[in-house]
Amino acid sequence: MKTLRLIVLIVQRVLITAAVFFAAVVLIHFTGIDPKERPISCDRVCNRAEWPRICRFELVVEKRTFHRDSNITLTAKRKDRLVLELESDPASIYYTVNGRYVGPTLKVCENDYLVVDVENRIPGESISLHWTGQSQRKTPFMDGVPMITQCPIASYTRFQYKFQADKAGTQLYHGFAGSERTQGLLGALVVRAFPDADLNSSTPDPFLSDNVWLVTELHGRLAVNGRGDWQQTLPSSGNSIREHRVRVLYAGSCPLWLELPGHELRLLALDGNRLDMHEPGPAVDRVLLHDGLRVDLALALLSGETIVSDYEIRLTPLPENDAGQCDGPAIFSLHYESRKDRGSAKLLESEGIEYNSISPASSRAEDWDGRNSARLLDLVGSLCLSKAGIVCLQDIPGARDSFPKELHSYDTRLEFTVNTQTVADDGPFGEAYHETVHSVNGFTFAFPSALMLMREMASAGGPRAHTCGHRRLPRSCHPMMARCECVHVEHLEAGHRVEMVLINADPSHDYVYHLHGHTMFVVGVSTGHRSEPGKLARNLRRPPQRDTIVVRRDSIVVVRFVAKSAGLWMLRDIGSPQWSRGLDVVLNVRAHPTDFDIPYDFPACRHFIGPRYFLI
């Protein structure tokens, strides 16, 4: 009897072990877990029932300089109208990512984990990468702000970014310095949503195609996806009315009109924030792009339009741009693959950089500057007060239930006034010179000398020298100084509801601000910086949701958000050619010690001070 019981016990244990082993094999086979660590593509149809994948990428950053003849001039004319005229620079400097101008597009699904190894191969220059649109809720040390959340990536070293892509939409990764972002150190990050949460979709794939248009401006010349001779090829819809999705990202100093004659554009999302899924977005002929904008558009032929030839994709700068340094217009080609190539684009080459001017079969010479059309989408605000019938940012309703009811009031109010002044002085040889000093509330932002996030965690946010805002002023600041440089910090409690008022007192320049780690609701816009912000009407019904906004000259913008994520978050003036020109602010959302853990081996940059006495 005892022998029989022992045999039964052994058989039971063998069966249990076999069942556990079989279940583990099935789990590994039907999920993204791969014990052999073979590379798995994360560019897929997203499925909510699927386990999040670990998506690994490697980005190698280099810097190149090309020398060209300084006397080359390229001119093309059509119908007595100048299409392109440029004079080549003696040298062209730009960044490459994995050997190409403009980095690869990274495509993942919502909630996937990104592991990105960045290698800096630029001699004598440090870099860092910022990932727009991602909350970095548990990983604020991966936000990519040098000396605030991480040490800059030094020459010939590597840094691994590792975070969860928790915000679906069209996003951007780019070098933190403005010159890096506008000279090729950037790329698109497409975080696909699950089908039931997709933009205006009731099916897994509501659009006929999904396309990324990354528009960049290099030395006054425009390119799309890193190409000056770029052409978009789309599948023909035939008798179908399905649309094409176009994800437009723009990094450049000059506002641009985007126009496709023979087509209409329907707005789907702004800065990765979708519009109402149940209400179609506004259909327009032209969209005004600004620096840092990410906009999703549905592209379709006009009703009754038949495909007769290639179409133009027009990018036209505003005539009244600030610097007056914008070339254009630039014309690219849109081709439907079901038609034979007719009216192909003529390529004009200049030392390896190509520009195109296509057949005018579908062009309309009138309304070239976008002023005479009744269907314009102005996301900058340049024309909103000068002409009726234009769709402006404040006219775009956000998604239903996206505006929290709790934001009908607020706990903390921040007010930032942007000022500029010209300081005159004598040079070392007696020559006169002047300098433009930028400030916010009288403080010119300067970066700290040691990694700020680690110091804040160690000191629990105690007062420090050389910081300003709610803290004591540095000793270098006094009323007779034209410049008060410090680390401008404002403190917020985690979970607080915040109203932030941005006042641009500069009468001649617009500023573009990007808020890291959070999404803002634009609840009010007004002209005249001297008007009282408290009397400005607030749109608390369905305000548009953004993380990058334009603060027009002599105007006020009011936004609200909930400070959900603990950490140090930049309110960043993205127009600076370097790290900062003094218009940035750090929002310190006070963290509980258990909100996030910085890795024990996270690199720390600090001063090196030798011993006071040397014993030889």
C-alpha cells in the first residue's frame, strides 16, 4: 500500500512539473519574450492584449562639414515667378544620426519600453536627447535636459535612455541645443495607440496609409525627411473614400504654410493629443506650421477631383517673418502609385543638395501667400486677428472629457513676463557694442554647475545659492546690474492644479515654449501684454491640449495643467540656438522619496577641487 502511494505521488509531481513546463513554453511562444534575445520589430499593429515589448535602438551621432564653391548660384523660374534662388555657403555643417541627415523614425506601440543607446562621436562636443510628449513619470532622469536631469553625453561616450512610451501620438526626439535640433540631430518618434483609442477610428486601420513628414530647415533651405529632392508616393484609393494619415513635424525658425492643391486637410491631433473621436476635425486648404509643432492630418482629394498628374506639396514662409532669412517657397512632389509617371519633378542639383520644381498641372498661382483663402488653419496666431473665417488654436475643441473638471479652479498660479533689453558697453579696445539681454520676471536663466536632480533628491529641495524664483537671490544680483543670472526655479506640489500665465512684453518677437513632462490646456489668449490676465475670459469647456505653444509678441497666453509627475521639468524656450538664452524656467514638482528611484550608478557631473595643501 505504501509503495502504491509513493508511485502515485511521484506520478503527480511529474505531471505537475510537465504542466508547468508546458505552460511556460506556451507563454514564451505567444508573447514578446524571446530567450535568445533576437531583435524583434516593434513596428506592428498594436494589440491591447499583447505584452509590452522592449524596443531597442542604437543612435550614433556624428558631425560633418562639407565645403562648396561660394560662387555657385542656382535659379529656377516658372511663369515669371521666382521659385528658388539661393547662393551656396562656403561650408555646410550638420549632424548625422546613423550616417544620415535626420535620424530614423522610431515606431513603437503605447506602453512599450524604449531602450535607446546613444553614442556621441563628435570630437569636443557634448550632447543630450529630449523625448517630446513623453511624461517620464517614473523616469524624470531620462528627460534629456543637460545639468538638470542628466550629465551631457561627452565625446566618444555612450548613454542609454530607458523609459516607457506612455503617451501615444506623433512625437519627436532631438538634441537639446537649438542648433543641434535645427541641423539634423532629430527624428520622429511614432507611438501608435491601441485600435479602440485611435484617432477617429472604428477599425484597426482606418487610413489607407500612414506617413511621416519631418520638415527641417538647414541653412535657409527646406527638406522633408532629410531630403531636398523628397517625393511622397501614396497608394490610390480608387473608388474608396478612405483618407491618408500624414504626421507632420516641423523644426525650423520660420512659420510655414503647408498646402496641397487639389486636396483638403482635416485636423486629427496636435502635439500627439487627439481631437474628438466623434466629431470630424476642421477641413482646411492650408495649415500654418510653427517651430516644434507636431500635427496629424487626414489627407484626401477634393470632392470630384480626379488624379491627372503629380501634385505639389507647397511650403511657403510668412512674408512678415521676424528674421527675414527664410527662403522659399519650397515645392515637393506628391505622386499616386496607380498612375503612370507624368509631369515628373525636375531636379536641380547644387553640390549634392537637390531641389525640385514640378509641373504646374495642378498648381494655382493665386493665393500663394495664403491670405485669400477662406479655409486656413492658423496655429501660430499671425492672422487670427486680421481676418475672419480662419480656424485658430482657440477655435479647436479638444477631445471630450479630456479637460478635467478639477481644472475649473486651481491651487497655484504662476505668472511669467518675458522681457528683452539692449545693454551698451565698451569693448576691450574702446569700440562700442551692444548686447540683447533676455529675462523672465527679471531673471536670466543659467544652468547649474552640478547635476541638479541628484542635489534636489539629496537635499529634499532645500535653499541653494545662485538660484532664484522663490529662493534667495545670488549675491551677483543687485538693482544696478543689467543682468541677473541664476537657475530660475519655481516650486510646485505634486498633484496641484496650476494656472500659468505667459506674458510676452517684447513688441517685436514671438516665442515658442515647450513644457517638459506635462500637457497643457490653452484656456485663454489675448493681445496686449498690459491687459489684466485675471480679467481674460477662460475657455473651460473643451480647450485645446498642447505641450508646445506660441506666445505672440505683445500678447498673453493662459494655460492650465495638473502637476502629476514629480521631478524637475523645463519650461523651455526652444528658439535658443544654444542651451538657453535666458528665457527658461525649471518647475520643481516636489517629489516624495518613493516617487522614483535614480539608479545607483547614474553618472553625476560635478566640480573637481583638489586638496588645499600639496604634500610632496
